[in-house]
Amino acid sequence: MKTASVIVDVAAMQTDRPFDYEIPDRWREVIQPGMRVIVPFGPRHVQGFVLDVKEETEGRKLKPIIEPMDIVPVLNEELLSLADWLTIESLCFKISALQVMLPAAMKAKYSKVIRKTGEQPIHPEMETLFNNREEIPWEEAADAGKLAHIRKEVKNGSLEVIYSVKSKGRKKTVRMVKCTLSDTELSETVEIMAKNAVKQKEALLFFSGRTNQWLTLKETGISSATAKALIEKGYLQEKQEEMYRDPHSGQDFESDTPLVLTENQKEAITPILDAINEGTSGTFLLHGVTGSGKTEIYLQSISRVIEKGQEAIVLVPEISLTPQMTERFKRRFGNDVAVLHSGLSIGEKYDEWRKISRNEVKVVVGARSAVFAPFQNIGLIIIDEEHETSYKQEENPRYHARDVAIQRSAFYNCPVILGSATPSLETYARAKKGVYTLLSLESRVNDRPLPAVDIVDMREELREGNRSMFSRSLFDKLKDRLEKGEQTVLFLNKRGYSSFIICRDCGYVAGCPNCDVSMTYHRHRHQLKCHYCGYEELAPSVCPECGSEHIRHFGTGTQKVEEELLKLLPQARIIRMDVDTTGTKGAHERLLRKFADKEADILLGTQMIAKGLDFPHITLVGVLSADTMLHLPDFRSSEKTFQLLTQVSGRAGRHTLPGEVVVQTYTPEHYSIQLAAEQNYESFYQQEMMMRKMGGYPPFYYLALITVSHEEAVEAASAANKIVTKITPSLSPAAVILGPVASPIARINNRYRWQCLIKYKREPNLTDVLKEVLEHYSKKGKSNGLMVSIDIHPYVLM
């Protein structure tokens, strides 16, 4: 008897192990590891992933698999072993690790059809099953017991299985018709047709000289009704032809040629090309100042990989970077590029994923989840702006894309490039120690100077009577750029600083009823919104506490900056990029293209415009509030401030025109601001490492964060205390446990949150101990509403 080990799609501790099922005889040749199957589980039917197939001699009584969902595996052997690693590393359920590797469309409900590809002739036995049809339903093939034969045909390339997703991403199809008559039969048929069948005659005559050619209805110009009548008479045959949805349709990318590398770039690329040629794994940190030509190194390294017949994955942190990055890659590699990011529709993502799994492309460019692209022969993985925190997933499985990339590179014996002008301290420390290979680009391409940076002390501006949000220096430079027809980027560091409503008489602040945070004021809808639980309400016009009319919004938002700008510089054309203006599909591309085409003088935005943008006419960058992140309760706040200021300064003067940067701050003496102005990473690294060593933070220690939440504050605090008491004896004296304490945001969505932070260097038992904690509370928590989550190497401590 053949059996399959299946992980069922039920995310619970009790089901987090493989269950054995019998493979019925008709599926014996079909079922393989990496496929999804439908299995009986208790009273219901659930989806599951096959991990292993084995022959059994003992006649155990096992439930049979109901049916396979795939004809070829959706996860290969390498991705299955990666799921094992991910389960251990991030303490997640195995099913969560498997699901994260598939596009959303594949988690929905389907109907499936088997279709001829037309590339190869099919076996005569199959031809009788198809009976002159181009496609047949999956169920029909399964009932006829032909899935094993169909699998062979799929491998030969003569058939393919098409998933038609019922609820989410459907395949995009187009209706095709062909004439079944020969030219002679066609003339005879037109002769004997009724006189009033004018449209049908015209339609048939269109096919004269084109019989046996498949054409779209649009190409033939025939109406649906006419086509239907001719199909019923047997003169025409129809089929649905699949089309890929192209997220870049309508965009023509002019092809470009590799640039001549500078001496500095040649020095940096040589070890990478050596590793590609020799097929050795290794992690390279490409540390180059902004504008030093890191992207060209990526492109030329990928060219070498493609020449070897291998594939490459390129990760970028933000959707807003993807259009410009995509454009550069499409220009160089044409249709060999697939794109995966959250700005695509579910259907577009599914189509791009299928191109990758069918080996129709050689390069994938995308955000975090693209690291799981189902390539079979990876030759290079690149992580651009590797310091970005968006590479860490904040819900289960809590993986970091960098760790996944390094794990995959070990399997394929290929290099990983981590690129950044401001690498994370952990990465740079590893490079200094020799764990990674450090490659440096110390100057910009063509030795263009770095922009001059002017740090403005806003306290001085206030003392001298300037109450505007623009310092005099920035305002003068803005006017100058407008007169010269040059472009400016204004950056508002909004993280941790947003507009809220406050009563100036009694001090009331509008807070969220479900969370311990103030609500953010959105002016265009005159609404208050909680960015943690999504609660919304209209902004009050009088104070609910004291009835005063002196209730105003406080804080600087992008909308407020735009208003102020238009008052002071009415002639300025402004593009605002923030959550409100980029909510619709394709908005990033549209706004950036308008700016590239010089349809605006000023690009005003938040985080999303800080990095990666490369426009020739930007000569001024203004940072309106440099220190709003410095004062967050986070040991990485200085590092994040330094990175952001360095990145945003790097947008200026990247081409022939020289650039200037104005940084407005209330703490000009802080080392992260001073050193970012000099773009002096090395000094910042030394200073920050001293602070980290004193505080006992990464890279000197590893961290694990345990968060407990419950609807009752006492329950959450009590459980957090019990957890600390349980784990303390299992840890070495070198480990440090901070807490338990209430989380910095003590209540979200009416659940009280407590946390404890473990700092450690080497704790071989830690994973087992934390797993025990999760197991204990997953059984207990179900009954009393307690939730425990554990984040290894956390990036968000709030």
C-alpha cells in the first residue's frame, strides 16, 4: 500500500505534525511530495500538503486521500526543506511556513481544467478523451482514471493544468475561433446558405484562406451572436485562450546596454563574478555611498547568471522603488523579468508566479515575499537596501528575507549580495568579522560630489520669530530652485509623529476607545482614525470633555505642509506622495512618472520617497523634521534616523547638476544627525557600536520578544509573570530577561499587552523552552482567550 504524509491546513498546535493517508490506486502514479491534496479530517474535508510518499507493508487502516489539487508539485524539494527550517527558526506552524510560499490566488477555491498547449502532439488515447475539444474539466479526466497519463503529457509539454480561481484571482482568457471547413467546403457552404444570413456569410468568407487558423473574435470582427450560430452549425470551433495579465502593459521599455564600470565598480564586482562562475555560496555586503552605481553591479552580475543558464532573485524594500527598479531591469533583460509586489492584483501576482514556476522568466524583482520565488536553479540573490526593516515579516511566520536568502543560497551554492549605503549594524559587524565579504564603493559614479548638507537648528529659528515650518535657509533655496526650473524633494519624517486632535482649554486628546493611542487626524475626510485597530469617527467640533470650541489638530502632516507651501509659493506645482494619495492601484508609478516628466517642481512625501529614486533634475532635498524618530522607545532609533537622513540626502545631485540638502532639526548636536550630514558611515558605526555594547543590544546580543495579550489586564500580567518564572531556570546566567512590563502600547483592539525581552548570546535550550511555552498556552489559551506570540530577532518592540 502506498501512503502519503500530509500536513493539513489547520493552524493549531495539535495538528502541527504530518498525518498518514492511503493513496488510492487511481492516484498511485500521480501523488508526489510538494502537491496539495484534499483529505478527510474529522468530519470535514481540508486541504493539505504532501511532504512524503512511502510504500507500507503493514496493513494499517488509513483514510484515503479524496483527490489531488495539483498534477505537478507546487513546491519543489528545496522549498519543502526550507519550510522545515522556517518552522524551527521562527517558531511557527509548518502549515504557515508552507502557505507563505504560495501566491494568495492559490489559497482560494478553484475549478480546474486540462488544456492542450498546442506545442506537442498528444497521445492518441488522450485524443479520444478530449474528443476534438481544446480543454476538458479536471473531474472528467479524474473519473476516467487518466491523471497518471495526463501527468506524463504535462511533463512532455503537450498538456497543462489551469486553475480557475473561483473567489479571487481568475485566469484571464480570450475567446478564440477557427473555421472547421476547407476553402472548397467554405465556398460551397456560402452558396447554399439562406439569403438573409448576410452576417454569417460575411463571417465565413473572412476565413477564406485562413481556415484552421485560431483567431480572437476581435481580430475577426464577428459578433458573439453570429459566432454562436456558426458554432452551433459546426462551421466554427471555439476555445478560451489564456492571456497573462501584464502589470506593465502599455509601457514600452527601451532596451539599454551595460555601462562601462569604473575601477571601483570593477574591483567590487570581481569577487561576485568569481563566486558565480565557481558556483560557490557566500554573502557579499556591497557598501556604497548613494549614487555609487550599485544597481549596475547588480545588472551585470545577473547577466553573468543568465549566461550560465541560471536565475536571479532581486528584492527591493518598498513598492515605490519597484517601478524604477523594474524599469531598469526590464530595459536590460526584457521579458525575462517577472515582478512580485503588493501593488499588483491577486490575478497579476498569480500570473507572475506561474511564469516563474514554468521557467518562462530568468529574473524576479519584488518585495519581501519574492524571496520564495519557485525557481529551480538559482544563481544569485540580491537584497537592495538590506537595512530596511520591511524585510522582516511582523506576523507568522516571522521571517527575515535576508536569512531566507542565505538559507536558499546554501542549497543552490550561489552568492547573496546585500546592498546598502547604510547597512544595518548587525550586517556591517558580520562583514567586519569576516562572516560576510565586504565590498566598498567609496565614491559616486564619475566622482560626482556628495551634496552639501546644511543643518538648521529650528530652536534658533523660533527664537528669531520664524514660526513657519520652513526655515529661512530652506525657503530661500526653494524659491531659487523654482526660478531655475530645477526640482526639489521635501521629506516629512512622519513615523511616530502625526496630527492628533487636542483641546487647548482642558488638554483633552482624542484617543481610540479600543487602544491606548491617540487617533490620527485625516483632514480630507475630517476624520479621526486609529492606525492600530482601524476604528474611525468624525472629528469633533467641540471638546467632548469641557465643551470648548478651542479644539484643534496638532502636529504636521503632509497635507498641512502642502497647504502652507501653496500659500507661500502659489506658483509651485506640487506632487504629494503619502498613504492617502497612493492608495489606488498604480498610483506610485503615475505620480513618479509625472515627476520624472517634470510636470511638478516639488515632490513632497513620507518614508516612501526617501530611497532609491533617481531623477536628474533634483538639486535640493529638504528634511522638515529630522528628529521625530530619535525619541521613540527603540534602541534602533539613532540607526534608523542616520539611515533615513543619509538615504534622503542621496536623492540630490545624482547627475550633472550639483545637489544641496537642508536638514531641519531641534537636536542638531545629535551624532546621528551630524554624521548623516557628512555621510560618514564608519564614524557612525563606531559611535553606535559603543552605545549598543553599553546597553547590551544587537549585534552584541540576540533578542527574543514574548508578548502576552488578554481582554483583562490582570490575566495578561499574571501569564507574563508565569512565563518568566518558567523560562528563567532553563537559561544560562549570561542571559538577561527584561520584564515582564506593560508594552509601550499597552492596549490594542481592547486587548491588554504585556511583554518581556530576552537578551542572550548562546542559549542552546532557548528554542525548545520557547516552543514549550507556546504549546502550553496554545492548549490553555483557547479556553480563556489568552494569546502568546514570540518574535525571535524582533524589529518592532512597541
